[in-house]
Amino acid sequence: MAFRWESKWCALARMAGLATALGAACAFAQPYPYKPIRYIVPFAAGGATDIITRILAQPLTESLGQQVVVDNRPGAGAIVGTSLLAKAPPDGYTIIMCEIAHGANPALHEKLPYDTRKDFAPIAWVALIPTVLVVPPTLPIRSVQELIAQARAKPGSLNYASSGVGSANFLAAELFKSELGLDIVHIPYQGGGQAVAAVLSGQAQMLFVTLPPSLPHVKAGRLRVLAISSGKRLASLPGIPTIAETTGKPIDISLWLGTFGPAGTSAAVIQRLNGEINKALALPGTRERMQAVGAEPVGGSPQKLAEMVESEIERWTRTIKPVMRKK
């Protein structure tokens, strides 16, 4: 009798195991994606990275047939959100929108909770957002040449605002200083809004800032643009030269955005996501919405993004390492 009961329980256990295995097999066999996709933004809502991610998430939701959910995880100069991706299963259901800090963080920090080169799978380069160098109208400087002349004549007499060490405006200013050999004092603020407010009020003397938050102040005469810090002039500011034009140095400082998955994500999933992102970026509606906030869609292969990030790591290592040693 005991034997029959034992046999019965063994049979039930085998049936339960078979059901679990069949369930796992069915889930595995379902075509990607069969559930919502989490799109991490390692910055607070409302910033340029968040805005571009939300613009892209809408057509991706439609083309993939699953909800693409934007998940803001700010903190530590993008390290908090990026760490979450590094620990996520490499199944294509957690991706991230990284930007310029991704390539700079290895130079900014002696130790990171992840390996920037090894722990992420590049999917697609999404966009470039140009930055501009602005000063308050009260500052008697009307060109980059005049700014350079003052900085060289009186080292440390000028300062620049940023939203903190590792932020895009910090990195842009430090690259500008490094390439031109200038001594300009850094004044960090709690966020981009405070940095802009500091320059508007004259508390800080210069700022590298993306176009969307600065253009209304420029048009109203509350900020003066000295130069475009990207590689070419902007249609919205046709009379403003680039820094490269005015200095003769190949200085190109744009906020780049790219999508990554965890290392180990299958080639098939990466190919699917890359294809859908490229299709979304080519849609007139997506392009118009991005261009309206100052971003230029890029697209291309995962390899294109990987090569760009490698060049960024090398650039910021060369530029930022000496600065961080002094701090």
C-alpha cells in the first residue's frame, strides 16, 4: 500500500516537472518579444535623454507589438541605471539609453560596478544633440576668441557652470579647456536648470548647454551664444560659428545617445532591435519630433555604436584623467 502511495506521488511529481519543462519550452519558443520591454533612462525625467527615449519608445511599441516602458533610474552620473542593465538578464527585455557619460565614466571613476567595454552589447546609435557655448549679456565677451584671450591673460578669472562632475556640460567644458590649454574654474550646481539659472543671473560666466533649454533664452536676449560646439553650424542659429571654426582645432562636443543591452544578448535579438530602431528613426514623425528638440537622428549598425563608444572612452581618458588627478 505504501508502495502504491509512493508511486502515486512520484507520478505526480513527474507530471509537475513535465508541466514546468513544457511551460519553459513554450515560453522559450515564443518569438521575441512576447512581453513588455524595459527601457532604462539613467537620468531624471524631463531631460534630453529622457525626452528622446520617450519619442523613440512610441514607434517601437507599435512595431514590436509590446509596450516599451521607459524607466527613469537617475543617480551617480548614470552609474545607478547603467549598473541595473549590467545585472539584467541578457534576453532583450531590459535595454538602456546611454549618453556621453557612458564613455566618460571609466575616466571619471577609478572603480565602476561594471566594465564599460565588456558588460554591454551595443544595439544602435540613436541621436546627436549639439551643444552651444553661452554667456550672460552682462559679460563683455562677444566671441570665443575674446574668451580665450581673457582666460590666457588672467588664468582662473573666468568660471563655468555645470550640473555636476560627469555631466555633459562638465565634460564639454573640460574638453574645451584641455584642447586649448585654458584655466577656467568649475562651479557645479545640483542640476541643469540651476546651471542655466546661474548663468542667466550672472553668478556663473559660461555654460555648455544643449539647444532645447537654451534657445528660448537666446531668442529673448537673456543669453549670448558664442559658438556651436558640434561639428557644423545649426540651421536655427545660422550666424553662429562652430568652435572648430573659431579656434582651428577639431573640437566637436555633442551629446550622443545610444541604446545598449546586457552583454550576452543574442545576435538575433540585437538584430531585431537594431532594425526596429533604425526604422523608427527613419519615420518622418520621429525625425520631426527629435529635430524639434534639437536632436539629429543617427541610426546605423551595432558596430558603428561600438566604435564610437571606444573612441569616446579614449578621448575622455586623455582629457579627464589629468583633471581628476588634481581633485
